[in-house]
Amino acid sequence: MRVLHDTSRVDPDLRRGVVTIGNFDGIHQGHARLLRRCVERAGGGAVVAMTFDPAPVAVLSPDRAPRRLTPLSEKLRLLETRGATAAMVLRTDAALLSLTPEQFVEGVLAAPLAPRCVVEGPTFRFGVGRSGSVDTLRELGPRFGFDVDVVPPAEIELPPPDVRQIVSSSLVRRLIAEGRVEAAAGCLDRPYVLIGPVIHGAARGRGLGFPTINIDIGDMQWPADGVYAGRARFECATQAGPFPAAISVGSRATFGTGVRVIEAYLLDHEGERYGQTARLELVSWVRAQRAFASPEELTQQIARDVEAVRRVAALCSEPRP
């Protein structure tokens, strides 16, 4: 997949294709539905996903900006696996955010890409103050040579109670923040993945007989404190995984550090991973975090956690990309 950052340099074969525009954080089922429609409408032609970095809210109201579900590199990877021919990554700045809907369509969409079709969801907004909508696109389409295809949102039934909800990035963030990673995986059509470099920790796990890796996830969405069954992969040429993993999120309550960390004990794995990029897939909830009376009691609980992870690993098949 080609990644473009400059609207003045677009390959001719990407013009007159199908375009979809959005933040695409998480690439959830709703996003996948948009991309499937794009591929259908393109008929073998170009499918261009136009996205923003950072998200507009991070520039307009940094204090309200949500944490990311997918870093940009992961977003681009997922866009490709779901059918995008190219991604246009727009740098979000004051100039871009001040464009009226008509200026955005003329200068950012029509001039560089000249799409024949734009595919969006019904709640799509764009332009200064989010003043443009799919109706605006429909009004401007004949003038700039494109039609508009509006795709209904994806829905999912989430217990409890069993009610259908529209899949959105905000819903996925909420589910992850509550520790409901299996429900989040239903929205994403894959497990939520924590991505970051392996960093040095306090080495307490090693002293307990369960050496762990610690990762720094930057501005990604944190899960609720707890222990999760999951898988670990590494972005390296050898021994990339997956390895079954007991993933712990929390402040090491037994030792009273007060600092939240993300660490994982990799089953049947040896070796150092410092500096490598890790991907921790959260498959299922195991238990809540709590303080133990002694390191020995904690060690016994970790052993039980490891057995729980083995049972989950035996039941799990490989996730889709």
C-alpha cells in the first residue's frame, strides 16, 4: 500500500478511484464495512483511505483528546489488510481545520484525487466546526464529479444487558477501559493489541521466578487494571512468536509502588527483548489486581494465572490480521 503525505504529489493511477475519509482509529467493524464497500465500488481500481494525524480533536481540544486504539503505523497496516490501495495521511494543523466544507472538497479531495465515488458512514462530519455532513458531500458531488455512497454503521450485541449498539471507536475505548477485552474484540474483529518497545522494569517478576517484559504503550488506550490471558509477538526477524502470555496491568499492589505498568510473562520463552517492539494481544480477562499478604502468596497466584493462560491458549485459534 502506498502512503502519501503530500496532496500535490498523487500518482495518476490513484485518481478517479474510490475514497473514504476518517480518523479510522482502531479499524473496527464499521471501518471494515466502509472499506469493503470501497473495494466493491472500485471494481479493481484505486481505493484511497484519507486519514488525519493527529486526530483533529487532539489539535482543537488536547485536554479532551482520547487515547489511541492504533498508532499510525498499525492503522496503516490494518487499512491495507482491509483493502486500501493507498492511504493519504493529512497532517492536522490550524490551516486544515479552518477549511470550509467546500474548500476541503475542492482543495483536499477533488484537486488531488478527483474521486468518482466517496464512501462514508451516516454520521461523517468534516470542515471547520464539523459543519459539513454527508448531505454536504451529496450537494457538492455533481460539481466535482463524484457520487456519494453512505454505508450503515455496524452493530454488535453486548451483554449485559443484551442490547445492540453501534460499533464506534469510543465504544471500543470504553470496553477496554472496563477490562471487557472480549467484547472489544467483537467490535474490532480481532483482539485489542498493546504495542510498544520493551523497557526495563523493576525485575520483581524475575525474583519471583516469573521474569516479565515491560512495555511502554505511549498514548494508546490503557486496559483496566487486571490480569489478562493473551499472546505476545515481536517485530523482529526471528522468534517473533506468538507466545502465550499472562499480561498484567496495574500498579504492583503487593509492593506498593503506585506506578501503573504493563508487563507480561511469556510462557515457554527465554531470552532478552529489550528495545524490541512488542505486540501484546489481550484475549480474555483472568482476574482483578489485588495486594497479596506476601511475595510467596503472590507467586502462588501467578502460577495459577499461568495455568489459566495455558487453558485459554489451548482453546484459541490464530486471530485475523
